[in-house]
Amino acid sequence: MLRVRINRPGPVRQKAELVLGLLADAIGIRLSVVAADAANEDDADLCYSAVRPKSSKQLWLPAVDFDWSVVSTDVQEINRVPFIGGILSKEGDAVIRGDILYGTWLMVTGAFESGQDRNRFGVPLARGSFAYENGLVAQPVVNRYASILSTLIVERLGSRYSPVDRWPNGARGAIVLSHDVDRPFSRPTAEHYHQRVSRDIRNLRVRATLRGLGGYVKNVLAQGDSGAQTHRDPNFGFDGWREFENGIGSKSAFYVAVRHAAEDGALWEEVNYNFRHPKLLGQLRHLAEDGWEIGLHASIACRSEPGRFELERRILAEAVGSPVRGLRHHYWALDSTRPEATLRAHAEAGFEYDSSLGFNDAPAFRRGVAFPFNPIDPHRMEALPILQIPPTVMDGGIFFNVSNQAEGEFELRRHIDQVIAVGGAVVFNWHLEQQNPGRLMGAGQALMNVLRD
Ligand SMILES: [Zn+2]
């Protein structure tokens, strides 16, 4: 057990303890914080303080000398590691030259998100933000802090502290593949329009009724009912992913929505398929039986009606016939200002993990973290009892910003190399329907090419 002394006032101390818990998990070394009033200066291996400790036996973790409620915009890099709050030690005084605990706190609690532009679902935009431009979310900065802390401990304190490997079997990193199910059918089915138009007539919504009828004519009458033709629908990509993943030894997760846009009171941006469609539900049961994961694609409105989480989880689990342990939100729409409140609701609804806390406009690291972690709720000052598997890249995050498939593949390779270099987990969200080669410049094929290499 490695002992850490925190020579900072109470409010900082409490936050530092939470951050040390997260970093200890990240580096696989047990850390204990010595009591604030412990008299013996030599009772610790590491000392977190604003001035260099007198005892030469202690390794110094430099601390900013102000309260952590201040969000510093002084970001300075040494060896490509950005330190928030500036450089705090002279060269030679400390191995780690800035405050990695304060930096981790700001990143993990999303301190830079408050002033950030958001999309209409409340997800902050990475591109153009202060954190992105200053290298804080364009790379997994917390992974970097963890790496330099681990190196310091192992090099200076030697064999007393042998870290537990982050990944099994000597792996350098992890690649996590997952698929949101947004458009399993190229066009909404006749049943969808029937339900939607009936609802709008009942509610005397004339314009919505006409829009629904227009959609019915265009997508069903003129095309033939895609619902009856799913075996030929290129968006119905289950078999394609299954075949590809069998080839690389992977069984991924599919996140499926149980509330759709034609239901009473549903937002029009919810999905427009009914997961109980016999072909779809049959496929999901089949996948679950074969050991693939079926998770919940939580509806957008869930975040403002927390009781929904448990309901949606139960509906899906009962229909598919297997437990539902994890979720990702449609449009990644966690609460826009306090996502931790939504994550807490997940835990209370019995989920073991969420995978929504990311940026979907660029390959980036919303909380600076590229490994599963327990998020910290800064309002309640505690680590949440639910794992976050932070998504690091979505299909559109790359392919809305490139002009052809080859460029997309280049960006994909760069992202993977960047994450594996810091021992991280690349978490892909590649929508089910990207098996359709006509969609998004061949994003599906691009991912398969890259992962086969
Ligand atoms: Zn979605």
C-alpha cells in the first residue's frame, strides 16, 4: 500500500482523495491517504503539496496553491503532457512538473464544459472548444497523467509497488466495438405510419397528420413496405456485423431503443422503428442466445423522467429474454448541464454501466479518460456506483468531416494508435446501419478494413 500525504486545506483534500481513488484504479496500485493531522512527516511515500516537502524520502506531487473551484485556463505542456494551472516546479525539483490531481479533477468533472457550445441534444461540441484546442480532450489526458504517475512510482520506489496490469494477457490496450441501433430499416414501416397518423388524428394535429400521410405515400406506397422485406434491407446489418466479428473473434453490444417516435407523447427525434417488429426481435433474441450483448438505447426523454430507465430496461430484458446490463442514450443525450445526475439514475435503475459520456462530433475524450471508470459527482462529492465506458469515436464524428473512405480510414488508424499508445480503450460506436455500403461514405467498410489489419 502506497501512502500519500495531502498538505492542502479541507475542501481540496476531499476532492484530491476522490481523484487519487480514480488514479489508483487507473495505475493498478493501491493508495492510502495518511490522516491530515499525522505528525510524522516521514509517514508517506508521496507528498501532495504546494511547496517541496522537507523530507527527501518523499516524492513530491506539486499542487496548485489555490482552491480547486477555480478553473484555471493556464495550460502549459511539457513532453506533450498539458498541465492545467501551469508549471509548478523547477526542472530537477519534481519529476511531475505540474498538478496532475487538480488537472484530473477538472477533466473528470467536466469543468470546461460549462462554457462550451452544445448540439441541440445538449452534448458539448469538441471541435473548436477551449479544451480541444489546448490538447485536453483531443488526447486522453488523464491516461497521460496516470502513466507519468505510474512511471514515477515504479522508477523511484521500485519493486515494493508492482502495478496490476490494466488489461489481461499482457494486452497494451483494448478495442471495444458497439452499435447503436437507430435505423434497422431504410424506411419506416407501414405500421409506424399507421400508429403515428392515428395518434395525430386523435390529438387533432392537422399538420402532423398531413406530414405522416406524406411520409406514408413516399416511403411505403411508392417503395413497397420495407418492414416486410428486412431480409433484403441493407440497413438491417446484423448478419454483416456478425460475420465480420466472427472473423476477428469479437462479440459486440447492440443498443436497442424501446420507445419510438410514433408513440403517444414521444419526441419526433426518437427512433422510428418498433423493436417488437418480429424480424428485429427475433434477431435480437438470436444474438443474445449466442452471447452477444443487447443493451438499451435509452430514449431522449428518459433524462427528464428518471423512472423511465428501469421501465425501458425491463421492457427490453423481458422481450429479449436476457438481462440488460448497460446502456447508451439516443443522441448520447445525458442531462445537458449535470450528466452525473443522469448517470446516478442509471445506477438506481439497476444498470452496471453507461457508455454515453463522450463527444460525437470528433474522435475525442470528453472527460480526458480512455478506460472504464467510476465518474465523480462534483455536487455530491462522491464516486458514482456505476461504470462509465467512455465512447471515444462515433462513425459520424469522423465521416461527417472527411471527403472519402480512405481519409476516414486514415483518421481511424490515427485514433487507434493514439489511444493504444497510452494503454487506453478505443470505444467505437458504429451504428448497425453502417453495414449499408451506400451510407456515410462507406464508414462501415472502413472500420472493418482497419480492424482486420
Ligand atoms: Zn441513436
